[in-house]
Amino acid sequence: MITFQTVANPDAFEVPIVEWGALSPLLIMALAPILLVTVSSVVPSFKKASLPTVYTAGAALLSAAVTATLWSDNRLLMDGALTIDRFTLVGWLIIAVGVAAIAMLLDNYIVKQGYFEQIIEWNVLLMISAAGGMIVVAAQDLIVLFVGIEVLSIATYVLVGLHLRKPIAQEAAFKYFILGAVSSGVFAYGIALVYGATGSTYLSEIATSGRNSLGLNPVVDSSLMLVGIALMLGGFAFKVGAAPFHSWTPDVYQGAPTPITAYMASAVKVAAALGFARVMHDAFGEFSVDWQPLVSVLAVLSLVAGSFIGLAQKNLKRILAYSSINHVGFILIAIYALDEGVEALLFYSASYAFTVIGSFGILMMMTQTEPVLAESDDEKMVMIGANKIRNLESADGMTLDDLAGASKRHPLLAGLFAVLLFSQAGVPFTVGFWAKLQAILAAVSVEAYLLAGFAILAAVVAAVLYLRIVVAMYLKSDDSEPARTNYSKLSLIAVVACVLLTVGLGIYPEPLSDLVTNAGS
Amino acid sequence: MIDVVVFGVSAIIVLGGALGVVLSKNPVRAALSLVASFLAVAVLFVIQQAHFLALVQVVVYGGAIVVLFLFVIMLLGVDKVEDLDLPERSQVVAGIVSGLAFFGLICAGLFVSGPGGDEGNVALTGQIGRNPIDSTDDINQLAADIFTRNLVPFMATALLLTIATIGAVVMVKNSEADSSLPEAEVN
């Protein structure tokens, strides 16, 4: 019998106190897009030139600035559903700054590809997706985490497929959507089993779920918990693109619009990796004996697959996709090292994020040249399946051979690209060196020597991967003239900022290492 | 006793319906098997005193979602077997093997005792961490839960719905975008 009754005492509802101040970076990122879509539908003149780009980058930078003001905060928010600590704040900073850079890369990409009508939607989806990422980083509750991951991913599925005239983007979006939906299902199943074993979805309660009414400790005594952890691990491994759950990465990175590829490789991957680390450390810390071997296998496979399979690739976007799988290996090593690795994890995530944004950004800008003569149009026609289509975005099909003479055609961009590639390879005096060093030292400090050995080996092999690109740009030069480039000034600013950070932090890494110290909770 | 009988009958319908979804060659029959499965799940919820969940199960899943499925089947005109690309034999085998492996994994989680022995096994003891909720007024419970403990996910779902709406609109509207650029010549 269903009985409807009013609540006798409404005061019995203990509605959580909303800490507006501490939540403001997240709220800015979530509400700015809603304001944008509302204003631009009422005031059509808002949609002109670079205004939406400036708005998005401004909102993201505001969010980053507010994050920086919260620096010494360390507390639970919203009745313990979210947390704000150094770990969260570094994650928020990476995501917010990343979104600003991506918005600047998107600036005239959208116009050039003929999607000016949709410029508002691209920016809105980007910002809401980033807000989902910020929820993931701060989540202290598995349900919050799951909703955050879905906001992050579903907006990304749409962004990948927004280039509607490009079949390869449609294919990428569909592949990503189907596989992503399955991995979300596996992840949710894992959450359900963990809830079944412990009776809670809060990370802190799972860790100390204590004894149930029979006096048993379900966390320690139940095999249900182990299956739940394994399933959640699989879901996370897919989201960060770790081998053997990586097979979607090259296809999707190649097919997606290049600025969106940069977004997926940076902010999305970092948000998922930080959420991964948080759950594994805070909720399943007692089970580290059980999950550490799995994480180390994922790390080794990612390192090996990323570097070795990457060597066999010709297409530049696919090479960078495999390189991002290789980077995930290092991030997983930092997660493996538990508390010893938290600083390495944050340092690697931060340095990796702006290096990869810069790399994809330059790839995109190299193809943004003045329209050339009609005779070369045929070269832009590519065969995809049975459909002959005009390849609107030539970065998708760019191979190592196409880079020959790039140092003459794009002297500035080639130079910047080389610096970013050296950083990804871990050459000293770039930030990538310190990041790789920290990850390897973290492995050594927990006596995982084999893992550290694999990391060094993979770093060497991956260095070949990056040097091949530099060689293609500088040594295989033909007698090409400087191209008449036609990229947005904003994109150039974003890329130059990435390079300056790479070199600056490479020579003087203290600011970033100060930022991430004491991040372990 | 009556609970056991009701559970047995509904469990058979749940599984039968699920098998029907997978095995029936006709998409419309598959969709209708899904309705049977959903409705039987609703009965299982009622046995557990989760009346509101049962109601939602019938209205949302049994009603709205299956109607959407049927609409799509009819709009795409794939209501006959010959319209479908049935999976290859190797795909079927791979599907069955991975399905059984997953089933084995879940069974292991439920019925194989962990390091703590039988006493720690949730499925054998029926005990989970939190005390069972007094289920006489599950709607009030739900309301209280949404506005207190689960307020954040409830709010975050609003973002999810926003991107779903914007995403759907932009992907449909996009198709007639800027005709000044060359269209893809499909086929």
C-alpha cells in the first residue's frame, strides 16, 4: 500500500550548507556556458568574430584565478560530497587553464571549417564538459564521480562529432560514444558492487566502513568488493586511455577536430586520471595489495604500446595519440606509488597537459594557411571508405612526409613544435624531463624497480618517436617558401604560452613543484 | 511463502524476457520482450517494498523508453529480419564467451568467499553496511535523500540534461550549416 504523506517536520531535513566561496571556480565553469547560451540567443549580435572565444577564455581564466585564491583551503564541502584540497585545486587549475587555451585554439578553427553558426555551442559544450571534469576531480562520493564523468564524456562525444561534414569525425564520435557507454556501464556496475559490499558510496565511508551489524568488516572480508574494484579499474583505464583499453584512442584522436583532440588529451585525461587516483587512494587504500599489480600491468602495457606501436605510425595525429598512451603509463606509475607518487602525479599531469595542448595546437596551425591554387585541391581529396570527400581539415591526414620542409614553410611553428616535442621526450631543460624524473623516482621510492626500468626503456623508445618528427621537419627539407599562414593571433598566444611554460619550468621547476607539494591527503 | 512464489515467477519472466530480447529475430518482438522483462523487474521492486521505484520502472522504462524503441524501429523501417545486419558467427561466439566470463566474475564476487571467510560474504549473510531503511514511506525517504545526501549529484544531473539538449539540437541543426563550403559527396 502506497501512502502519500507530508513530512511532519520539514526542519528534520538537514539540507547541506552550500559553500559558495569554495565552490565558485566550479560554479563559474558551470554557469558561464548557461549565461552564454542564454545571452547569445537573446542578443544575436553577441555572436561575432572572436567574442565567444574571448568570453570562454575569460571565464576559464577567472575560474583559474578564483581557484588560486583558495590555495590554503582544505575541507569537505556539501556534507562531504565534494572536497577542496591541494589535489582538487591543482586539478581545477589544470582544467581551467586548459579550457582557456583550447578556446583560443578553437577561435578561428570553427570559422575556417565553416561552423560559425555553431560557435556558441562549441564553446558551451567545452565549458560544461570542463565543469564535469572539475566535479570528477573534487568528488568524494562515487555517485558524484559517476555523474561528473558522464558530464565530462557526453559533452566530449558531441564535440568530437560536431564536425558534421567530416565522415571520419562522425566515425570517431560514434566509436567513442559506443565504447564510452560500455565502459561507463562497467564502471557503474563496479560502483553498485562496492555499494553492495560496504553500504556506502562515500569514499571516506568505504575506506572506514567499519563493521556492519554482524560485526564483520565488509571491506576486508568480502570478495564482492574485489570484483567491484576490478570493474571500476577497467572503467577508469578506458577513460584515461591506458593499454589494453586504449584501442579507441588513435582512431578518435585522429578523427576528432584537432582542438578537441587537444582537449581530450589534456583536460579530459587529467580529470579522469586524478579521479582515478583519488578513488584508488582514498577509498581502496586498504586494498592496495590487490589493485597495485593491476595498475602496474596497465602502466607497463601503456608504456610499451605507446612507444613501440607509435613507432610504426605515419600519421602525425596518430603518433601523438600513441604518445599520449605512453604518457598515461607514467601517470599510472605515479598512481601506483600511492602517497609517494601524488606529487609526481600532479606534476606530470600539469606539465603533460600544456605540452600536449601546444603540440596539437601547432599541428592545427600548420594547416591554417591561405587558400592555395585550385590545382592542389585534388591533393586534399581523400578516400574514406567508398566516399570521396574533400578533406576539410588537412591535419587529419598529415603524415611525417608532409612535414618535410616544415622548418622553411613555418619557421616559427616548427621551432615551437620542436621544443614541445623535446619536452615530451624528456630532454633536460624542459619540463618533461622533471616530470618523467619525478615519476621514475616515485617508482623507485616504493621499490618498484622493474616498473622504473620499464619507464626508462619506454622513455628512450618514445624519444625516437618524437625525434623522428623533428628530423622530418628540419633535415628532410625541400626548397619550400615560407607559407602564408592564416591562423588566429589568439591561437598563437596560447601555443607560445605553452612553450614558455615548458622551457621556463624546465629551467626553473620550483614554482610547479611548490604548487604540488603537500598535495597528498 | 507467497514472496518466494512471486519472486520465482517474476524472475523467470525477467530472464525469459531478456533472452527474448537477444534471441528473437524480429526487432518488434525483441522490444516487446523487453517490456515483459521490465514489468517483471517492477514486481521484484514491489516485493522489496520499493513502491516508488516500481512505479518509475513501469512508467519510464516499460512506457517511455520502449515506446521510443518502437518509434525508432518503425521510423528506420527495420521491423523485418532481412532488414537487419545480423552478427557474424564469430561475433556471436565472442559475445557468448565474454558474457559467460562476466557472469562467472559476478558469481565469484557474490558466492566465493573473500579473505574473511563465509561470514564476510554479503550474498550468504544478507548483511550490508548500512541498516535497511524503513520502507513504509519510500517517497519521503527519496525526497529527503535527494535534497540532503544526494544533493550534489542531483544538481550535476542538471548539467547532464543541459548538454544532452544542446548536443541534440546542435547535431541536428548543423546539417544545413554554411552552404558556401563544399558539401561532402556521400556515395
